[in-house]
Amino acid sequence: MSLAVYEETEKEIDLAYKLQNRPKIEKETSYILNQLIVIMMNTFKDRLKSITFDSHDLYFDDVFITSEENRNALLNWLKRIVGMDYSIGDYEFGKLKVDIEEWFYQIGGRDIIFEYQDSYLLKPKEAAELLGVSAVTLNKYVKRGFEYIPNSSQNRIPKHMIYLWKDPVYCLKVQMLFQEKKLRNQEPEERLIEVMKEIVEFQMKYRAETSKEAFPVLDGNTMDLQDFYEWEGLEEELQDLKKEIYGKRKNDY
């Protein structure tokens, strides 16, 4: 993207929000999304085969796309598109990929698929060794959202996941996005059972009732921090699910 195109797009975004012109906002959002995907695929050919989504399933969320949050997101993505650098490491690439997913679902997308080059994927055994965990523990991570590609190859785990899973913020983001996708095809009651089972696993592991009881003081250990944030997130999700389900039942009477 040339400087002239960048400046013109920035002006168009500002104008669309100043006028609160919904069709124009949607047009600018679509443009940034498509530019982002095209430039990602061209910039990271060594990692990506494709990025795809079904445009027929993309129904923009009017409340979000017309919000100040989306305006800031569009301007931020515009800057990131211009400054996109093929030489960034796997960690930064992984964060970029997760940020795209998060924004895609915020604007109303249903499913976006990243297909990777085989050379960018690790064998599960390699990933477990790099994380310093057993194969059993890795399988538990996969159930919580650790990215795993069910392909015909033995290489199934994107390299960036090793770094993201050690980052408390992005580890939580990955799991939240995973659950968001699952919820589209899962009833709240089904998810409630899953969440309760996962919480029980943490309770048994740490011999404690709650995450705060298990971690009265966080010592900075990466894996402990990861467990704390995962457990805390599950506890919050449990409360939200209970409110949704119990509220629904009350309305039935």
C-alpha cells in the first residue's frame, strides 16, 4: 500500500465515522479486512498457505462496527498493514494472527481458517518437549484451545503456539477465541458441563477450591501463571453460563 493510498484510506475512515455513515463504515471495514488478508498471505508465504472465510456468513455487527472501538481498530490495522514485515519472528506472527481472529469475530465473522505451510508445523512430540510437558498434558491444552491442525501430516502444531502458550495474555486470548467458536455450535448447558469438568481438574491438581485459594501469591512461574489465568477465566465463564441458563429457565415459567 502506497503512502497516498494509506492517507486517503485514513481520511475515508475518519469521514465515515464523523458522518456515522453505516454503509461507508461497512465498506471501509471490508476493505481493511480484505487488504489485511491479502498482505498477510503475500508477506508470510513461508508460513501461510491461505487465509479463508465464507463471505456469505459475514454479517457485520452494526453495534460494533459503528463504535469508536472499531474506528480505532481500523486505523490501527491500517498502520500495521503498511508496516507489515516478513522478517518478524514466530512469536510476533502468532500475536498478529490471534489479533486478526479476535477482530474478525468482533465485526461479526463466523469462522476464519488459517492454513499453514507444512514446514511451519511441529510434531506434537516436538511441541510437548519445547513446552516441557507430557503428551497427556499437551492433549489437555488442545482441548482448551491450543492450536492443533487435524491434517494428514504428522506436523500439526504451528510454531507460534509454543510462544503464545507461555504468554499469559495471549494464552487466555487463544482459549477465549476457541470457546467463542465452540459456543456457536454448542448449547450453554453443554458448555457448562465442560467448564465444570475443567475446573474440577484444576481443583484436583492444586488441592484447592478456587484459583485464588490455589494461588494466594503468584511467584512469576510461567506455567503457574498460565494455570491461574486459565482457571480464573473458567470460573468467570461458569458464573456467566449459570446466569444465562438459570435466567432462561426462569423465563420459561
